[in-house]
Amino acid sequence: MTDDLAPVTPLFGASPEGRKHAPDAAEAPAEARSSAPELPASGVHAAAESAPRLVSIPGGQGDTQAFTAVVPAGMDSEARERLTAEAQETLVRALARSDRSTEEARRLLRAWRGEDPKGAHAPEDGTEEAAEFEESLRLDDDEIEQVIERCTELGYLDDLRLAELLVHKARDKKHSGIQGVERALRERFISAEAMADALAEVDRDDELERARDLAADRLRRVKGLEPDVAIRRIAGFLSRRGYSAGVAFNAARDVVQGGPRAGRSSSGSAGVFFGAAPVE
């Protein structure tokens, strides 16, 4: 009788004989669960190499969760452009306060550092991540030259103009010799081309005459010294002002010994007596 019954058709929750349904995650063997790849807890997708790094920062006391800070290891082009614009603005403000040579501006940009991006937390000091973070906030060589070129085009940087100002200051205000003028230009890292052009305008023929005038102004400070000592003192002073050794010595000797135009300072005072006072 039972052989004549129709086969039973499986309903909604049933399984056909000999076929097993897949177990859910709770029923899966421990071995299977341990071998399965784990998904990131935060659900963050894998990023490209150029994307910002994700650094976990521990939470506070009693906080078992951590939050993630974005560190700009490899800024995109737009971020780099913003950084470059910020550096250019900093340089322009500095140039508004005082003139700088191109090399001085370049050194300023090399030392410059951008501000930390909003929401970013710098890694711990001394780590490789900290070094990369710091590097990302500075301009590279190409970006530095880009800023230099732009500021030159706008007229903010002009080595020749600065060199001419320095020559005028050293020559006419400080009464420096040719060597002193050259030293003043080198100390400001003036380019060789601008330096040569500025020095070409300097009259070298009156070097000895300038040195004599400066020596005459110095004459009263060596009053009472032996002539040889006075000559050495004045010659040393002239050398420090940038006159060559030969020019400095000749000018000092002429003034002390009463040579051409010697014995009178630029203020018109009379010559100074050297040596011991005569015995009456």
C-alpha cells in the first residue's frame, strides 16, 4: 500500500534527501573561520600607493576604539599646487620686508615648511612615517625653482638691482674698497653674472684717493704713536674696509708722513703730530 504513495515533494524549509544546506557562519568549523581572510574593521577599501596612509591612533583611557588619521604621504597634484602657492606667498611677504638675492630666496624656500593639513595627526617623532610626513610638507627642488622663476618674472627677485644697491651702500656710505664691495656681494650670494655687471660700473682709478681720504679721517685716533705704528694701525683699518694691502699701506704712509694731500682730514682739520713731544 505504501509503495503506491506519491513521492513527497520538499517544501520551503526542507532539504531533499542526500543534499545538505550550507551552514551559516556560526556553524562553520573553527578551522574554516580561521583560514578565511579578515576584512578591515573600519571597512576602508584598499587605496592606491599614492593615496594618504592610514595611521591608527589609540583612544583615550577607557576607550577601546581607535580612530584613523590621514597622513599625506603622497599628496595629489592639487595639494602640491596649494603647498607651492603657500610657499610663494610666504616668500613674497619676506621680500616685501627686505630685498633678497635669488640664492637667499632659494635657501628660505628650502627651510620653509607648510602647515599640517587639517585633521592630520603627525606620526611619532623618530619614525620613518614621521620623516615622510615632514618631507611631504616641504617643497622639492622643482617646486622651489618654480617659485623662484615666478617671483623673478614678477620682479620680486632681481640680483642685478640688489647688487647695484649693495655697491652703492658699500662704496658711498661705508667708503669700502673694491675688495670690500666684492665681499659684500658674496655675503649676499649674488649671482656671478650680476656681480660682474655691478662691479663693472665701479671706478677703480680713484681707489688710492678714496683710501687717503679715509686714512685722514682716522688720523687723530693714532695721535701720539710712533709713525711706523701709526702707519700699521691705519693700514690695518683700511684693509678691513676692503682696500688691498698695497693701497692701504701707501695711503696710510702718505697721510702719516705728510705725502700727497696728507695731514688734513676730510673735515679740514690740521695734520696730527706723531712721535714724542719735542723737549723745550
